[in-house]
Amino acid sequence: MPTPPLERRPSRRVHRTAREGLTLAALALVLAAGCGHRDRGGTSANKAAGAEGVEGKTAGIRVVRPEQRDIRMTVAQPGTIQAFEATPVYSRISGYVEKYRYNIGDRVKAGDVLIDMWIPDLVEQHGQKSAAVKRAEVQIRVAESALRAADAKLETAKARITSAEAGVKRARASYTRWESEYKRLQALVTQRVLDVQVRDETYRQFEEAAAAVDQANATVSEMTSARDQATADRDRARVDVEAARADLEVARANEREARVLVDYGHIKAPYDGVITQRNVSPGDYLQPGGGAQGRPLFVVEQTDPVRVFVGVPELASFFIHDQDTAIIRFQAIPGATREGKVVRSGFSLNPSTRTLQTEIDIPNADGHLHPGWYVTVSITIDRKQVWTLPSDAIGFQGQQNYYVYLQVDGKPVRTPVIIGVSDDTRTEVLKKYAPGANTNAWPGFDGTERVLAGNLEVLAEGQAVAAEGGKR
């Protein structure tokens, strides 16, 4: 038999077993043999009896055509409830259990402290790091004060330069005056109008003015050097401020690290949930990653919503999609049902069970549903306006090999088919096998096919069939 394409997804068996077919065939052969034994003398009588046997065997076979209909199938499988999340809680640091605050069955909120640990060494380290932060903050204030002083000193140096430059101008003005006066008196002395002593006195004033100019220039140079020194001191003070600020950030980072380690001594719930295990007692010595014998200290489970895990058989896995409606029934609460939606699947089938793991989320605000319960999951598959045949028109042989008998020239032709979902009376037919000259094709049904339905086990290819609703 040719291999169908990959999209083939068969459904449940909808035909009689091969054993029943063989029993009917054997019974027919016995009846035929008995008739021949009673009428050995007449050949024409034997032929008539044989023809009548063929007519009897195919009685009830009818011709049907594919019809487009809505079809619904319900997949019912056992499943289990599991918590939406389940988290084992361990210690991050070493220390002793001072006390625990919750026990099994208690409901907790995210961030609730489950265990208080006794960790004096880490608490002391945190105190030292906190003190280092305060010292770094003081050092910043000292450095900023030194920077302000350096800025003030620089401004003073700049003001002194301005004052010295003004002194230079005054000295130059005095120098120019006495120079001019000296030259005027020198001319008068040459003309013998003025006494030499008066000229010499003026010359001494001129020399004093020249010395004052030199002194003023020296003062400007000195104030300029003082300004440069003040500028360097200001820049160094700025660097000291930046260094103090960096030291403060380092101290704060060290304090945060120490605070985190101390905070690890308060083991907290990761989310809203229920404590389902407690494996810790006061005085226990905890190490990172485990409690006594490596067991988790607590197990916290999130129970609103809960997950329902169900294995969908391979025959129906192709037709399961997200948001399909599922009805959940509980063994622990007879008669109670909850409705949920398919939210995800594992995509790959389990090779051992040939099932697709499918998850359904159910709200559980009232807390009535418990993880671990066994449930029955019914998932409804709706197929809209698909080609269907009566279920007794579909035959089955081997593993997932389905076929129909097409009536061609009054004779049955066995044809492999790919089927979909089934309800109690009809089965979806997807494609039929149509061998070609060079390749094997699998076209879809179009409603023109003449299909034989009924007791398919009595049919054989090439055998003329008088079927209800059709001709031989």
C-alpha cells in the first residue's frame, strides 16, 4: 500500500474487526459447499446457487457520496493537576536557623520572610561597610572645602595681579613725568638759565621713578606666579573631590554587597503560593544550595491558576490547538466540572506513549483544586464543513492504514484514504490515493465519488456488487 503524505492524522476505528469478516466469509463458504452437496447432479443448479450466494453476501451494501458537514469529536483522556509553579527554596549563604515563620499548608505572599538566619559575622561586616560610607562622605566634604579655598586663593591672586598691573601704570606715568622734567631742565642748564643743582635734584626723582617701574613689573611677575600656583592648587583640589566621590561610590557598593548578604539571611517567598514542604528546624546549620541532607528548606507552589497535564493520543494530536475548550472532571469531587482552555503543548510526542503533552490552565482562586489530583480531560474538536462519509464506509488494516471501496464500473476498487476526526456516525475524509503514470497523488474529495458502505469485509476487488442506491 502506498505511503500517505505527512499531514495524515487518523482517528479512531470505525469498522468491524477482521476476525468478524473472516467468520462471515467462512460461514458463506460452508453454506455454498452445503448447497453443492445436496445438488451434485445439476451443473446449472450449482451456478444458480453460487450467484444467489454472491447476492446474499453483498446484501446491505449501499452507495454513498461524501457530504460536507460540521463534525465534532471529543477526546477524553486521564490527566493530573500540577501547580502552576513549584519552587524549592534553598539558602544562599551559610548560617544557623534562628526561626522559621511558616509551616506546610500556610499561604504566603511574595516577599514574606520564611526563615530568619543567625549570621553575626555578616551583620558586623555590613556595619563596617556602612561606617566606610560615612567616612567617604566626610572626605568628600573636606575635599570640597579645600576646593573652595583653592578657588578663593586663585581669585585673590588674580586680584593682586590686577592691582600690580595698575601699580605698573602709575610707576610708568611717574617715570614719564620725571623724564620729561629732567630733559627740560637739562636744556635750561645748557642755556645757563638754570642752576645745575636743580637739574641734578630732578634727575634723582627721575631715577626713583624708573626704579618704581621696575619694582611694579616685578610685583606683577610675582602675582602671576602666585596665580599659576593657585590655579594648580585649584585643579588638584578638584581631582581630590572627584577621587573622594569615587571612593564614596566604592564604599556604597561595598555596603550594598554586605547588605545583600545580610538580606540573604531572611529567606523569602518567591511568589504568592502555598507551603507544601518544610525540611528545616531552629538551630539547623545551612549551607549554600541545601539544607539538611541537601533537601530544600521549603517548597512553595503557586496554585492559582493550576495546570492540568494530559497526554493527547497521536491520532488526535494534529487537531488539538491553543484555546480549544476542555472540560475537566475530578475523581476527588464527583460530579464537579471546570472549564479551561488549551494553552500550550509539547509539540513533540512522547516516543514511549505516543502522546502529545498538552497543558490546560484552570483558575483556582477558591483553592479547591489540589496539585496531584487525577482528572479526566475532555477536549472538543470542531471541524466546520469538511468532507465526511458514514463511519461504516471506512475500513482499517495494519497500523493507521485506512481505506474505502470506490465503485468503478459497478465493481469495488479498494482505495487508501487519509481520515480526520470522527463522531458517532460520520468520519472526516481528507484525501484519497490516486496513482498516476509517474507519481502517486493524494487529491482531496470533491463529492463526486461513489463509495460503498456497509459490511466491507465481504467485498473484494473486481467482484460485481449490487448495491443499494447504485448499479452493478
